[in-house]
Amino acid sequence: MIYLDNAATTPLSPSVLKIVQDTNTKLFANNSSIHVAGKTAREALESARFSLSNIFGVNTSGLYFTSGATESINMLLQGYCKQLLRNGSTRNQIVISKIEHPAVHETVHYLKTLGFIIHELQNDNFGRVLVDDLNSYINHNTAIVAVMAVNNETGVVQDIENLINIVKSFDEKILFFTDTVQALGKISTTKITKMADGFCGSAHKVGGPKGVGFLFVKPEFRILPLTYGGDQEHSLRPGTTNVPGINLMSAAFADRNINFTINFEHVTSLNKYLEECLKNKKINFRRTIPFEYTSPYIFSVLLPMNSDRLLEELSKREICISKRSACSSQSHSKSRILESIFIDHDEIDRIVRVSFSPESTKSEIDVFVENLVDIL
Ligand code: PLP
């Protein structure tokens, strides 16, 4: 099988795979138990928190473990808004980009039902948010600005540093959240993880297991819990903690951190190699977004064939790529993200996403392109 859908999820990376059994065997205990096995789990949990905080350059006290980024995003957006409502705050506006993942998009639309007003930032033809729009939407009633670092469908990278500076120089008390799921361990995020008030990550996007993620939120922005029933994670995320999963996530991010440059250069060369191959085979294609504006891990491309039919044909040959975000790929509606960039609906139906991992190879791309030529 050729798997080039790593923005949807990754298989366990070789270094994580090696320690799965050991981690599950040694860290099975409930970290809330007072006996020695519980103590071992508790220490491993705090060591993972320390290691991840170190990688992202943040304080351990704001890092909470969750079941993944969707939960983290809900925990922050809903948790913060509920805290504002409880305090009778006048901050009732939320600014997001038009191209947010459904985890942000649908959560803020739920928050509308609680009385929040939502503003969506327009973007240019490449999917980069319009800074003028941000300037015109923020005011002293703005509660949150949320703009993702890397878009999961197109790979477009936002200038988060600049956006944070604009928001913070206007009003320090506006919470700036950035969904960093497709950015952490893939593109340089050293500055933005230090500057943002909140960000999140998900293990399964970086060679870790599914069902584990984290939220970071600066302690000065208090959030209320969404679920009740235990004092784990400072009562903000109650329930028995997934200590083995969290340790595997920590190992996955550590591996991405150590090999960051090698991986970045490798996927950049794969990305350019794919473009070369498409050119050499005289395939009529167009990059959705110019390479220089994207993460090299995502190659979004317009091809001369309906994407549903192409994906089906490739899948019959055991080649996996995708059309759009995995969360909405079953939906028949057009991609909200691509619609915000392309007016032409016919083109949207011909765009596919090829996404790489550090384990992807040139020979996989060769097989993909050979089959693509054959199908076209
Ligand atoms: N945000 C982005 C940009 C994503 O790509 C995804 C996963 O598709 C998520 C959030 C949700 O992550 P999770 O699967 O951990 O809930």
C-alpha cells in the first residue's frame, strides 16, 4: 500500500512503535492511585508534561492532556467563553479565519447560540488571512481571535506572529488561539508557541497514537471545565488519564523535534520531486497554493479529473491520498476552505491533497505518479 494521506493521520513512527509495548506494560497504572504503580504512572505523566512544555517553550502549568485536538479546541473556546459569561464580561465577540478546521468553525457557531458574535476574516486567493480585516474586526469587546497556523486542506501557512502582534498591541486581554495541529513538529513554531495564549496538538498527526492530544492555555486566561467528575488535569479534564498514550505522544513530538531539520528537508525534496514528476509526465496540473506559501508536508493540487473518481481508482490500486479534511470527506458539500479560495466550482471538484510524513519516499511518489498517468 502507498500511503500519502499523512495530514489525515499518520501510522505510528518507527521510534514510537519500538516503545509501545514497554510503555503500555510499565505505565498501565492509574496515575491517581497512591500505591507504587500509581506513583510510577504519575511520574511518567509529569515527565511527559515537562518534556512537551520544554519542546514548545511554555510553562508546564498551562498544558492539559486531552483525547485530541478537537477536544482541546472545544475545551479552550467553550471553556473560556463560559468563564466570561459567568463573570458577566462584556467581551462577546469572536474573530476566526474563514478557513478554520471544523473543530473551531463549528464550536464558535455553537457559541453563537450562547450570545457570542462571530466575525470571519476573509483571505486572499492563496488562503492567507487579510490583515486589514483583522484590524477592522478587533475591538474592546473581542474575547478571542482564532487563526490556524497551517491549513489542513491546502497547507497554507499563516503569519501568526504578525497577527498576534496586531491583536496584542491593540488589547493584551484578547485571547489569541492558534490551531497548531498541522504545524507542530512540521514547520518552525518556536516563536508562535511562546507568543500565543493558546494552542493545541494531536499525537496522531506526528507519528503518535490516536486519541491523545493536548491543550496549552496561558494560566491568566481562566477556563471552565466542559465535563465534571474528577480532579485530573486540575479538574479541567476529569477522567482516568491515558498515561501510556501521553508518553507515546511525548516520544513522538520529541522525535519530530530532534529530527526537525532532516525531516523538513526530506519532505521539501519529496514535495518538489512530486511536482517535477507531474511535469515530466506532462500531466495537466496546477498547485492550489504556490509552494512558498505552504507547509512542505501538504501538496494540494488541481488535476484533470474529478477527485472522487480519482480517489476511488487510486484506492482500488491501494494508493491513499485524499480530497479534503478527513473529518468532512464523507460530506457531499463543497469544501468551505477551497470555496474561500476558488470561485470556480468545477475546479474545486478536481483538487486532491497529497500529504507526506518523514517516512514517505520518492519510490512511493513514483508509484503514485505512474498510476495517476495510467488512470488519467
Ligand atoms: N485541527 C486541524 C488543523 C486538523 O487537521 C485536525 C485533524 O484533522 C484537528 C484540528 C482535529 O484533530 P483531532 O483528530 O486530534 O481531533
